[in-house]
Amino acid sequence: MKILKNKKGFTLIELLAVIAILAIVSVIATRTVFPYMANARKDAFATEANEIIGVTSDAMSLISLGEIRDNYTIEPTGTYCFTLENLRNLGLLVKEDEDYVGTVTVTVNGNAYSYAISMSNGTYNVDKSGQINADTDVNEGAGEDIKTACTTS
């Protein structure tokens, strides 16, 4: 019978200590990373809202060139209104996400155009004129008052 005197390996206590240290490190890392992830999502939403405003500007250019029909004015105000679905149907907005709903209204004052977006993706919402800033303009929540259709009111 051969007896092993030179045992190699870790004891159970050593393994448990390593697991406990890894758990503590992962908790600290998680608490640090999650706020950055939430801010990145808000920044992405604001970027998408600004891109949709740009797409709407493209639609206005196509209307002025006569490339697409002008079916988007709201009478009697003369304001233009585009739903996200309109922009998808025109082939200008390629984002197919069904959760994104909203409208972009365009007010024409001479040669100047001003854009107001009202948009939600179920997690964040924005309802503002001009450029969108993630820190000040993007709100959490579905945005129950977000306009999803163009109306005269």
C-alpha cells in the first residue's frame, strides 16, 4: 500500500475565501457600472430623437423639391406633422422598433423651420422643441401624454 505524503491542492476554506472575495468585487463593480449603463441608454435615446428630427428635416427638403407629396400639413395652422410611422413609410426612418411612437411637428416661419418632437420608447420619453439633451430633456417612463398621431389641436 502506497501512502501519498505530498498532497497538492486547495483546502475548502481557501476556496470559500476566494469565492467571497470575488463576490465582494463583483458587487462593487456592479454598483459602479449600472448607473453608467442607464446614462448610456438615455444618451442613446436622445441621439435617436435628434436623428429623427434630422430625418424630418430631410422629409421637409423632399416636400420642397416635390419628391414627395405634401400630405403632412395640419389645417388651418399650416404646421407640418409627421408620425414616426409616416417617416418609416417614406423610407427615411429605418428604425423598425415597434416600441418607438411619436410625432415631429414642423413650424415654418418664412425660411426658418422649427422642430418639436414628442416621442417614447416605453422606457424613456421626450416632448421638446429643438435639439434634445439627454440630461435635461429625456424623462423616464412611458410618457402617457406623448402624441402618437397628428391632430389639429
